[in-house]
Amino acid sequence: GYNGYAGTFEVDEERGVVLHHVELGWFQNWEGTTQTRSYRLDGDFLTLSAGPRLLAGHMQTTRLLWERIR
């Protein structure tokens, strides 16, 4: 599947999360909401995680991996 959204964000280092303030989104019901994602920074890699949550009858965690290109 696919999901996308755009907006501003802030990092809460104490909690270890990124707060995404959704202005536009694939899911219109997300617009105007704040989506919370855990993050881990390891060298040139940033991992964002959502979950665990119930999807399609199973508990799932979604992860997005970004790599910094130098």
C-alpha cells in the first residue's frame, strides 16, 4: 500500500518522537491531525516507526527508512 502526507513537524527528543502536523494527506481524515512517529538516528540512517497497531486483522508496525546521501 501507499500513504503520503505533507505538513510541518517537530521533534520531541525527550519522548523520542517526531510529531507530524498533517496539512494534506492521502487519507483526508488525517488532515488537521498530528501523527506521532518514533524515530531512531543511526549514522546516515533515519528510521521512522508507527505502531504497533491493528491492520487487516494483524498487529503491525510500519517503518520508513531514510538514508542520507553525501
